[in-house]
Amino acid sequence: MNPVVVLTEEDYILLKPYVDKLPDRDEEMSLAHELKRAVIVKKHAFPKHGIRLNSRVTVLDLDTQKEREFTIVMPGQADIRQNKISVLTPMSAALIGLRKGEEVKWKVPAGIKYFRIVDVVNS
């Protein structure tokens, strides 16, 4: 069972136009699929350790036991040198709307990966 995806109204409104243009919008393990099943809430009701746009996230790759830290941003703000990755990437799509402590399985270019969300910092 996949964890519940929770998004703020603001993030949903920003992401919806991008998702409508994606070729995989009906595929499971896609950002479009996650948006379709998301619970949309007001910003004040969003979970404290939930992942949203501009969240700084630390994940543990459960296969390699390596941690990775990055910030999820809109496509125009992505900059790998600053560890800012687009919400349209497979990694970000897998994590947006989830919470600290949850685990997720997701299709990435290298195959299916399993991650645990170790930390989430929202500013």
C-alpha cells in the first residue's frame, strides 16, 4: 500500500499545469498519478514534516544505505550544483506529499528503488 499523498492547495495549483503536459500522466509511479490521488489541504493543515515544494529532504536509499539531501523546486529553479532538483524528476515525484519516516518504492531510470524519508525541513 502506498502512503497517502498530502499537498497544499498552493503546490497543487502550481503543479497541475505541468502534469497535464506530461506523457506519462496516467501511469502509476508518475507525478500525475500522485496528484490524482492526493489529499489537498490548506497550508496551515499541512503536516509539519511533510514534503512540499521548497522542502529540504534527506532520503536513505534502502539498497545502498546511502543518504542524499536535496531541495525540491519548480523546474525553472533546478540547479544540481546547489542540490535543487525539479519536482518533475522521478525522485521528487516519488517524495512530494509524503512525510518524514515513510518509505516509498519508485521507478527511476536505473530501475525500482526503495527509499526512507529521514528528514524534512520546511522554511
